[in-house]
Amino acid sequence: MASPEFIALQRVVAGRYSLDRELGRGGMGVVFLARDVALDRLVAIKLLPPDLAADPALRARFLTEARTAAGLSHPNIVPIHAVEEHGDLVFFVMGYVDGGTLGSRVRHDGPLPTMELTRAIQEVAWALGHAHARGVIHRDVKPDNVLFERDTGRALVTDFGIARVIEAGDTPPSGAVRGTPQYMSPEQASGGSVDARSDLYSLGVTAFFAATGRLPFESGTVEGFVAKHTAEPAPELARLAPRLPARFTAAIDRCLTKDPRGRFPSAEDLAHEVGAASGALVRVPAPLSRFMRESEVIGGDVASYLGGVLASGILFETLRAIEGDFFGILFGLEMVFIVVFAALSGARTVQMAGLARRLLKSGYGHRALQVGLELEERREQEESAPEFEQGGMLPWVTVAAGAAVTAIGVGVGVVWESDLTVVLGMASAIGAPMVTIRRLWSQLGWGKWWRKRLKGRLGRLAFRLGGIGLGEQPLALPAEGERTEVALGHAAEQLFAALPAEQRARIGDIPAVLAKLEADALVLRERQRDNPRASMRLSTAVAALESMRLDLLRLHAGDASLDELTQDLQAARRVSEQIDGELLAKHEVEDLLEEP
């Protein structure tokens, strides 16, 4: 049912915004998902809490802070499109980010993988540095104020400066801190002077939570959090997350220093240190990472449904063997259950083709997936402990619990005292193995087996089906490391992103060409030791990347035209096609040699 705020706000914005639903609410207001009617795009509308909007001073301050935040323009800051007041309603309209929050991601899936973690913290630091340079202190950096873009994995920060308004309106007799004390810097929690370094402390707590799934300090009261943040040293991150690069954990420990003077001088310095710490880590593009995550979930579901098929067959055959012909009807029920679970398995497997189609549209094919999976496996080998060491006794407990529930279910079905007990027994006897398999899938890392299937025939089949009707797609390979070609490609991508929208539209395939050249150069670099021709091709690819970067630099400076850039773009595309042709020929020869 629509809330009173929903109805009141919809009346005010009717004709301009169409409210869809409430996304969340808290001490800083209510957020609604809406559609911008004129531009036909999704937006989020944040409404100031009514008790604060009723105070003229706080109302004015909110509008000032929101308008200041609206002046921030950065790829890692959620843009504010409008700030408005209508009677008792004060709100701002911002971009809608569809990938959920960092907080929800960690609470649901556990600590972030190393690459996602370092990338997110670096991007948040970039956003804070941009804001700090313009005199804006966030004051409420926390996981729930960091949003992820679903398709790219990019982290964006929201709610800049709004915490200042909330704090100003908080004058309870108890003197309790209003806001998010779990993430407050010592100086902010104790009511002291706050500057940019306070945000770095809060980002340190956020990073600690994202890396471990827990806070550096635990307390049941606001006062307890304040006391611990003020006086108690934070535990060393490296002890709780030994898989992380030592340079990264040291940077987060420095952020959690009690004295602001011991922290990084600026957010840019922190971003640089995090980037340096993650420079040697494997880099898998966001579309590939998303495909791997979602396909692994599908694999777990398929395994669970197949477990349901097996459990159904065993249960019904056991009952029929014990009870004889009187239970011949069980054969029909058995077939129904088996067909349903088999159909569910097939439907989830078919969804793989949909994921493959989306990946093809992003410019990555099956070969790119193979390389991405290899890079991901290499990263996991460097970071992870053996499977049973990761799970400890938990997998054994899961198996024991599943077996016990299954046995009880079979026993109840055999006793057959009433319709209700039979239904419950059958449900537990079939459901317990399915749940057990699904839990073991993640606890024991069975997704690795599924990945091998994706690298082989199953993956090829999914991409063939997903590519029906798409025609030829420009395909890239994933890149890793901070080598010359990666640095050049990254710099060119940033320059392209900073161009006006009209210019980007005219040369919109530049990112795909840059990604292909980066990937081709990385493959060639690995082969240049044994192949002089690969070394020559590597030089050509790097030169093409350098040419693109210089053209973009000149375009920004007004010394080049789009026509010149287009010519070099065509040349770069030809270089990439030549390299792809040679690599494809080599792979075909290797495949022929591997056949018996």
C-alpha cells in the first residue's frame, strides 16, 4: 500500500515524474524510485524527513547542502538532477543506480573479492577527493551510501553533505549521536572539528567491513560505538583478511588512525595507494565478472534441481517397494516431480543463453570468457585456501543435517499416518537434498566444476544459442595488470568519457576498440618471448593505443578534429582485426593438434 509520503509527493510531481515504489527509508529521509516523464529514464527521489522539513533553518540548510552537492560532477558520484521544495515537501532528484549498495552486497554475499574491493575503495576515494576539492565533506561515508552500477560494477557515492543537516537538527535530551555511529570518525563522534580526513576514517571502516564482513568495533549502544571509535585501536586488517595485498591493508589501517594527522593527507593520496596496491592483480572486465557470478548461481540451481530429480526417484521407489501395489499411484506422482524438476533445470540452463547474448552485446565472446575464467582461477589460487579449509566443519554439518532431515522425511512417508504428515514428509525428503546440494555448492567451491563446463562445450553451446540473430559482434579479450597497454587504454578511456555527449555519440565505438587492442597486446606480450612476429605485432598494437590517446588529448586541447580521430580509429580497428586473424588461426591449429 502506498505511504502518505508517496501520495503527497506524487501529487506534487505529477506530469514530470511518475513514482513507482519506495526504495527505502531511514533517518535521512525516504527514497522513491520514479520515472522522468520527459526523458523517459529512471531516477531516485529523496524526501527530507518531515520533522526536519518543518524547521525553517534546517530546511534552508538542506536546500543549500543539496544544491552544493548538485554541483559535483564526477563518474563516481550519483548525480543530482534537481532540488525542489513544495509546501511541506523538500526533496532532490538524483540518478538511479540499479546494482544495490555495498552494504547489501556484503550482508548477502559476504566479503568482496579482492579486485572488486580494491576497485570500489579506489573509486569512492576518487569521488571523495573530487568533493573535498570543492569544499564538500560527506560526513556519512558508509556501505549503504555506496551504490554499484549493475552492468559496469562501478561504485558511486550518494548523500553528499546531507548528514550535516541531520546532525544540526539532532538535539535530543540524551545527547545521543544521530546518524551512523558505527562509521563515524573519533572527532565527529565526539563533536569535534571535522574535515576531509574524517571521511577517510569512515571510508576505512567501510573498507574494513567490505573486506571482512564485520565492523572493526562492536557495541550494542551508540555510546559504546562512540567510546570505542574515540579510544580503542582498530584491529589490524591483515590479521582478519590475510588474502589481501599487504599494501592495501596497511592503507586501510592508516585510515583508521585515531589522530587525523596520521591519516592520508587527501583522498587522492589514498586512491593512489590503493591503486598501487592492486596494480599487479588480475583485472577481469565487469561484464565478464557479472556473467561468471550469475552463471555460477545458475549452476548451483541446476545442481539443486537435479538433486530434486534424484531424491524424488529414490523416495517414491522406496515407498512403492515397501508398500507394494497399493501405492501404484506413487509412480504417477514420481513422474510429475521428476518432470517438474527436470523442466526447472532445463529452464535455468536455457537462461545461460540469455546471459551469453547480453555478454556478446557487451563485446565479449566465448574466447573472452575462457580467458576471463583462467584469470579468475589464477587469482583464486593466489588468494584462497583449500576448499575444506575454507569451509572447516561447516560442509560436514550441512551434510549431516541434510541426511537427518531426509531420513526423517522418508520415515514419515513410510508410516503414512495422515495426509498432512505424508505431505510434510515428502517435502522434507525431497527438499533437504536440494538445499544441502545448494549449500555445498558455495561451501565447497563446486562452482569451479561448473566453470570448466563453461570453458568447454556448455559455454560454446550457450554462446551459439545466444548469438542467434545478432550477426557479427566486435569481441574483446579481458586484460590484466598495469602494463603499458593497460595504462594507455585506461587513460584513453578516461579522456573519451570526459568528452561532450555529442562527440562521444559520433565516435561511440572507441571504448570497444581500445579494449580489443589492450587485450590483443596482453596476449601478444605473453608470446613475444618465443615468437618474434608477436613482438612486432605488440609494438603495432601499443602504437595504435598511443595514437588514440594522443588524438583524444589533442581533441580536448582543441588541436585536433573528430575527422582526424576517426581516421586513426579506423586504422586501430584494422590493426586489431589483423591481430585477431592471426590469433584465431593459431587457436585453430592448436585445436587440430589436440584432436586424436
